[in-house]
Amino acid sequence: MMTKPMLIEKLKNILLVVLLLSTILLLYFFWGNLSFEKLGMQEPQIEQEVPSVREVLRPYRMIINFGSENYTVVTTEKPYLWDGAENIGFIYELKKFSQTENLLVEEITYSQYQEIMNYKSSIRAEFQYNIPFADFCSEYEIKKNQSYNAIETLTTVGYSEGSPESIFLYDGKNSKYYRIVADSDQTTFTALISTVEQEGYLNYYPISVYLGIENHTLVLPELQANLKSFSYQQEAYAHQVDKINEMAESFFGENFDFVRKIKEDNGTIIYMYGYGQNVLIVNNDGSFVYKEDEPDRVSSQQSYFDSLKTALQYVASHGSWGSLDGAVMKPYLKNIRINPEGKKGYRFIFGMEINGTRLYYEQGEIITVDVIQGQVTYYNRNMIHFDQEEVNTLQAASFEDTATAGNTIAQNYQYIYGILINTKNITEPVDQSRIFEEVAGLITNIQTGYVKTLNSSQDFEVSPAWIVSINRINIYFDLYSAEPLGYSEE
């Protein structure tokens, strides 16, 4: 029979073992680079709408040639042209074409590509980034012919009546052009082009017609628009405690026991776990930045589209795809960078459309997400909020004549030249008599949109603009007065 002193001694030993195990466990928590999941700080499962890959992966523009130097450029207004109903659109035509036996892939020259796309009844879809072609075929259920292995990325895809049995592709990563040839015409692209023609369209012409220079960039000769300036706010500011805490909880859960909160003199708030393994920065300008250490282990690389799906889901559960207060915007994939900063994965940059019109920032991007080895390691969110009803009312007003694209260039070519010098896109000074010709010859695109410019006042406005692009530089001008509004570099 155990005596009382023996029982007390045994209880002491048990207590010492428990304390020892607790100490080891706590040391493991603090020094073992423990994840939030092991701490029981799982992210809350918030029901949010997640856009699909097909909703965000859309061409930058689609160009249709009707012949006789008569074109139209489609950006957002005819979504069926890319991925429409069961029996219409580029995706439908590519799927049907891929079922053809004995397809042949051959590389062609840039001049051959240009020549064939200048034929009447040609259409091409252009992206601003390179999509891995094998992944693209898998995602869209396009049958992969063995000869497709020669094509690494898809940047532009097109059809031309000049070679109706062919599909034409541009691989932007390797600067190569390809022609995929069938035994006969297997598509109905001509019917698609006729549909656009019958519905009516805006006429675009080469800029050379108006400015007398060698440049085939397409522009509108004149335009009436209903875009108006409107006021905005950042979706959240550091002083909005409840809103900031709600955002922080989406990253760290409700348990903040292991998260330090630091408030800097300028109002920026920093939430930090451990020694900086996970950091959320709430900037005083209303933007959020979240950083997380990349995985220690080397795992198999997630595919392009699986990584994109990861990014889409992540944003939906960490702020949503609209503003925190409910302003409605439609996201699209604006750009992508492979292996950002030398890390194996993808950086996805998302833009937004407001009632079908793209929104540009003079500084920064709206949403940026890095997916490294299947894990989100960087998330930058700089969303705005606005009165949706006000914007809808403004756009319901009458259309007004805009400044023409040609006059905008003629009025501001010296300003554009100064920007090209400052950004080192022109390295040698140009003779004064040739500046206009030099600037006009470099233009790669002219379109309309909204722009959020840098503004030190409290009355922030989004403005309708002409957006003049020269390679990766966007230069903004007031849509109606052609006055300069600023520029950005992508």
C-alpha cells in the first residue's frame, strides 16, 4: 500500500514531467518557425465570390480588319469575341480547330505575319503578357497536338482570310511567330467577323493617315463619350480601427496573442508575427501590404493556372474583389511576371474595370499577388471606394465630343518627348524639327479609360482620359481638353 509521502512524491514527479513537456512545447512554438495553422490561428473561412480564370483572363484588345484600311478595336465591349457561348468566340474556334487531324506547326517571320494579318477579314486577340501554351490548352480543353510542343507561350492568336486553313500565334517570350496549318478551313471566324460588322462598330484607322508618319497604330478619328470625373476615397485608412482589425483578422485570425502591433509616427500600422515571418502593413495612404516567408521546403511548382486560381481565392478571402464598402468593379489579369525576384512562381497584377471602362493608376497597381510554390508570399492591395450610384448617374448623362486622338498628340508632343527623355526611352537628343515625327512614330496604342492621378488635395478625383502608350509607358491626357494628367511606367 502506497504511503502518503510516497503519493506526494509521485505527484511531484508527474508535475515535473508535465512542466518539462510544456517548456519543450513552448520553446518549439517560439523557436521552431511554427506556422499559424499549428498555433490554431487558421484563417476564417469567409464566403466571398471568387472570379473564375475565364473571367479575368481576357485579351488586352482584339483587332478586326474589315479591309480598305478599315479596322475596329475591341477591348471590353464584346466579351463573346474571346470566350462566348457554346458556338462562338476564339476559344470555341480554337477547340474546334484542335480536333483536326494532321496539324502542322511551322515558324514564320515577322514580315510574313504582318502581311497575312493585313488581309481583309482578319482578327487577332492580343495579351500584354505571355501565357504558357501547354497550360493554356489544358485549361481551355484544347486538344494538344504533338506539334504544339514547339510553342512555349501564347501572347497573340489570330486568323486571316489570306490563309483560312491556318491559326497564327505569337510567342512573346521567345519573339517567335507560328502558323498552325490544317488540311482545309476548319473554322467559322469569317462568320464571327460578319457578326461584328452587322452589329455596328467604331471605325479605327492607322495613325499614319492623320499624322503623316510611318506608324500603323490604330486610332479613332473622332469620339463621343459619356465618361465623367467622379470623386473617390481609399477603401480604408489606418484610423478606421474596426475596418483595419477586420482586415487583419483575415490574415491572422481572431487570436492576436502571438502578433505584435506597431504604430509608426506617420500613422502606418504594422502587424508582425515572429521575427518578420509574416507581416501586414496598413499604410497611411489606405493601401495594405502582406508579406510571408516563402516555403522552406522545395515543392513541385504549381502550374500557371493553378497559381492564378490560388491568387483569385486568396484575394476573395482577404478583402474581396470589390471595395470593402461595396463599390463594384470587375477584375481582369493585367500583367504577369514569371519567377519574380528570382523566386520560383508567379506575380499576378490585376486591373479593374468600372462599368466596362478600365481604371489606371498614375502610381502603383490595384492588386498584386505573388504565388511562390503554391503559397501566397506577397499581397499588395490599393483599392479605392466610390459612390456607385453617382458613377452610374454620371454615365447616364448625354455623350460629349472628346478631344481627338490626333490633336491630343499634336498638342502635347513636346510634353511626351520630355517624359521619354526622363524615362530614358529616348537616349539621344532629337533635332527640334524632328521631335513630332519621332514621338508620333513611337506610339504603340491610344485608348480611353479612367485614371487616378497623384493629388495632394483632399478632394480626390478619378478622371476620364486618353491613354497614350509607348511600350510600357502610359501617358494620360484629359479626354475632353487634352491637358496632361501625368504618366506611369509598367
